[in-house]
Amino acid sequence: MGERDGGRRPKYQRIADELKAAIRAGEYGPGDRLPGENDLMAAHGVARMTARQALGVLQSEGIAEARKGAGVFVREFRPLRRRGIQRLARDEWGGGRSVWAAEVEDRELVVDGVEVRRGEADERIAGALGVEPGTPVCVRGRRFVLDGKPVLLAVSYLPYEIVEGSAVTEQDTGPGGVYARLAELGYAPVRFREEIRCRMPSAGEAERLALSMGTPVVLIVRSAITVEGRVVEVNEMILDSASYVLEYDFEA
């Protein structure tokens, strides 16, 4: 049988579909080892590259993960449902709750690699904040790890003149996080704008997020805007695409 049958899908895609169907049927559960390249070559009469591509499809879709020297396994991690509108409601952060609270439920969330420093806005960030390049900004970088799996890298930029001397410049911003502190300073966000796109990760991003080869990331850039229309935060987030479901629920 050829690597492509007539006008039908490539053989590696069909093998990947069969594996996904077996996973859905419960033949392979979370943590189970999937057939290896040699197994797929023998079962389907294909070349090693075709078998490798089939397993690669499952890895790129976040269904499976490769473990060095052990094989490819069905992922045990349960994707995180990111509710893009509800999570930013003022009732949440205004009440002292994290924007993550409703999403993680009883799962273990750890924020590590926290770095808070004073920097200068480059042309890109200055344009987003509506300030001149070189304007001092507070830069907040951190990584979010859910159930032991890195899922998100985030860097926030805020005008330093607004947050200087406040808890925003500390590693722990307190109940309600940055938005609650901005409200206390008289710069409460009343509107948010998010821009979303997908791309492949840089080598550094792939390492920090422990991504399987071929897994893309989702880049979300959020602006927090006051009633006067001033942008008081630009937050650049890099998400492991295989770890998230992005949900937006709003009235027609």
C-alpha cells in the first residue's frame, strides 16, 4: 500500500486518525504508551518517516507526548479552559480573587520565575502604552505551572509613574493582583482588549514551557484600559497551545 492512496489523505494522517480513534475508544488511556515507530511500520507497511510523522501529529495536537528513551505516551494533562471574558470581570479581581481562580478550581497552580524590574519601553511597547520610547516602565515577568506542567509565560509592562512605590513593583501584588492595585491607585481598568495569534515557539520558549517538538504556541497580547481611555498595562502571554481551550461567551 502506498504512502498516499489515490486522492485520499496522506498515509501518516490516516494512521494518526486511527490512533486518535483508539484513544477516544479507551484502548489507550492517559499515561499509556502508544505503538512505536517499529510497531506502526510493521502494522501498516510504511516507512519509518511515515510512522514518525503519524506520531508527530498526535504530539503537535497535544494528545501525546514523547519521553526520551521511552516512547510516545498519551498525555495525562487535562487542558485548561481559559474563559477570556469572565476571568477579567471586575467582580473577580475587585473582590480580591485571582483571574485564575475559577479556571484552576482545585488544581495546583504555581507561579515561578517571577522577575520584577524597572525598564524602558521599546518602540513596540511604547506604541501600545501610548508613551514615548524610553519611558520608564515596570516589567513583570513570570511563568505559570499547572499540575506540574508549565502552561504560560507572561510579561506585563506598566507605566512606572503610575505604579512606583506600590505593590505592583513587588513580587507579590496582593489579593486581586495588579488590577486591584491599579484600582487603588486610581487607574482601574474598565475595558480590556486582547489580540490573539499563533506561531511556533522560540528555542527559549519551548524550553521554558517544556514543549514537545512541533507544538505551536498561542500569543495573547492584552491591554488594560481606564475609563479615560488610557492603557495602563500591556500583558504579553505565551500559551502552550496543547494545554488550553480558549472560551469566549458573550451576548449576541
